[in-house]
Amino acid sequence: MAETREHRSHDERRRQLVDASVAVMTEQGVAAVTTRAVTARAGLPHGSFHYCFDSKADLFCAILEQELGRSIVAAFEPPATPVDPEERIAAGLRARLDQVIARPDYFLALAELSVLSHRDAELGRLARWEQAEYLREVTRNLDEWSRADGLEWSAPTPGVAALLIALSDGIAASWLVERNDAAAHESIRLAAASVSSLVSTSSTSITSPTTTTTPGGAS
Amino acid sequence: MAETREHRSHDERRRQLVDASVAVMTEQGVAAVTTRAVTARAGLPHGSFHYCFDSKADLFCAILEQELGRSIVAAFEPPATPVDPEERIAAGLRARLDQVIARPDYFLALAELSVLSHRDAELGRLARWEQAEYLREVTRNLDEWSRADGLEWSAPTPGVAALLIALSDGIAASWLVERNDAAAHESIRLAAASVSSLVSTSSTSITSPTTTTTPGGAS
DNA sequence: GTCTATACGTGGATAGAC
DNA sequence: GTCTATCCACGTATAGAC
């Protein structure tokens, strides 16, 4: 450990600079993310930048990798507590919207970075990969939840997952320009009502008969 | 008229530069839209830029105004030929996707410009206004179409229109990163099936009984 | 291995020539 | 009114000092 201390410093610098970049990006937009601004924000000398990153594109790769990966972790996460499909879908969509509402500037910056990534080959690959990963994750959670509650979809779940992603993205994007909470929540309500028409509760659900016996709070 | 000839030249220059900007933006991204690149593209001297625009932000305003306005014109346009709700919704969503597929780089640039606009107060106002205008247009067309076919929605049409916009935006955005035609069309299929569950054909539709008599090709 | 000083290119905006 | 030459600020990247 004592010998690797110098190397560890190098990796820590990278993380430090990435975090500083995210801060600048969030507050002032992607255009404001310059090597000078980032290093100044991190309290490091300007020269340290090209000591940690090959180029600015390299930095953006690191940012995209870290932040998009972070977004994936809690995507349409499983059961929570078994509720009817419509409410479950609404909850999933609402979770994402709530994140955006809580940190609008951050997600605005992320959106900026996403569209920007398509201009660069390397960044584009990364963005596509993350998107695919995200779809897999949502599909996985959707499957898990459907199996647990004994639900069947009138279409393959990857397709349903893609639809849910498009919906949450679209609603979030719309909120970002309008900042209209009521309208966004109405969209979610309608979306949940719509999408739930694709699901049919199969008769195999043994655990939950006509009346669900959920111990605890039942509203 | 003879007296205003000089002024007309000025306005024509503006349009000329805006068009050049859109071209550059489409081919190389918003970041490449510099005063020099734009004037060069337009075949004009660099100095002519600040002769037509107060600043670069002023140019972006003009671009946003022109291009977003252009997007609105054909938004979920009315009847076409009366078909069932699900097919009609799918057609509306498909129309937008087809536009994006036909000119991906253009819409990518437009997306770039949209997210970028939120960093500037003036541009933000413009983007919001255009978005509201777009919602009004879709709602208007939705109302018209529904009335013509005697349809009733289980929710106010502005809410439905907002959902449709979010859907088409989300699906288009998803396509822009994946470039997966099949997946996008599957999303549209599912979306149309979902949303059509919100509509109930009222008994007032006299023109179209159980079997529609459409002259011409009936596949 | 860590940081400073600097080179080099570019962009936005302007003053002044035609 | 139209265009040229130029200014100044900033951004990336590097060579070399500590």
C-alpha cells in the first residue's frame, strides 16, 4: 500500500476532476466545462489536467461513464410492495420524474452531454452501450416484478421496457422545458392507465386471490 | 417599395445566415456554429455577421424561432382518411419518427439547440413558448379528429396530447441513439395500442357503421 | 512524479477603410 | 451601407522547471 500511494493519487485526481466537471457542468452547462474551469474548481493547477486525461474527449468519456452508470442503478426497481399494475407503472415513471425535479440542472447537463456524445465516435459508442444496459436493467426488473405478481404482457417485455423508457424520458424532457409539475404527473397518470392495458393478470397468481391480504397499511 | 430595397437586403442577409447556420449545425453540431463558419458557409465576409445580428445569442434566437416553428406545421395533422383510433395514433407517432429517420443529423442538432436554450433566459422563453404552441396545435388536431370520428377520451384532450408528444419525443430520442428502426416501430405499435385504450367510440358516429366502406385499395 | 509557463490556434466583437 | 483588418480573451496542449 505504501508503494502504491503515488499511483492511488493519480486515480483520485481523476475522480476529483470528474466530480469538479460535473459540478461546473451542472451549474453552467457543458460549454463551460473547460480544462481551466475544471482544474480551478477542483483546486488543482491547470497543468494537472493533461496529466490525468489524454484530452477533453477523454474527460467526457469518464464523466459519461460515471454518471450514466449512476442513473442505471435504480431503474424501475422491483416489487417494493405488490400493488396493481397501473399503480406500479405510475410509481416507476414517477421515480424518474422525481429525480429530475429534485436536480433539474444536473439532468439538463446530462441531457446536454448525451446529445453531444453523438458527434464523437467514441462517446457515441459509450452512450449506446449505456442505453442498451439501461434497457436490459429495466427489462430484468419488469420481468422479475411481473413474475412475482403473476402478470402477463401482450407483447415481449423488452418492447414494453423500451416503451416505458421512452415514456419516462419524454415526460422528463417535457418537464425540463415547461417545469409544470401538474402536467407531468397527469401525463404519468395517463401513461400508466394506457400501458396497464397491455397487461393481463394471469390466473396462475396463487399468492394473491381476488382480495389481496396485505398486512400493514392498506389504503 | 423602392425606398425599402436596402432594408429588404438586410433581412435577406439574416435569412441567408440563419440557413447557413442550420447547415453547419446539421453537419458538424451546434458547437461548430461560429460566426466565422457561418459567414464562410453563406459566402459572406465575416464582418457581415454583426451587421445582421447583435450577438451570437441573437442568431440562436432566430434559428430556434424559424426551425421550431417549422416543426409545428404538421403535428398530428387531422383525419387524413378515417381509420380506427389505434391506427390513427400509430400513424401520428410514425409521422414524426419518419421525419427524424429521414434527417437524423438535423434533428440531432435541433435537440442540441433545445437543451442548450435552457441556459439562456431569452432562448428559454422562446423554447417554452414554442413548446406550448406545439401542445396547442396537437390538441387542436386531436380535438378535430376526435369530433369528426365521434370519439371520446377518458381524460381531457390537452393531457392526452401532452402524452402523445412525450411519447413521440421519447421514441425519437431513443431512435437517435440506437438507430434501431424495428425497436422504434415496435414502441409505436405498443404505444398506439396502449393509448387507444383511453378512447371510447361514442354511439354518435353515424358516418361509419360496423363495417367501413372505403373505396379504393382495402388491404 | 508534480506543477508552471508558454505556444499556438480560434472565437467574438469592433474600429475604421472603401 | 458594405466589407477589411485587427484586438482581446480564451481554450487545448506541451515543453520544461522544480
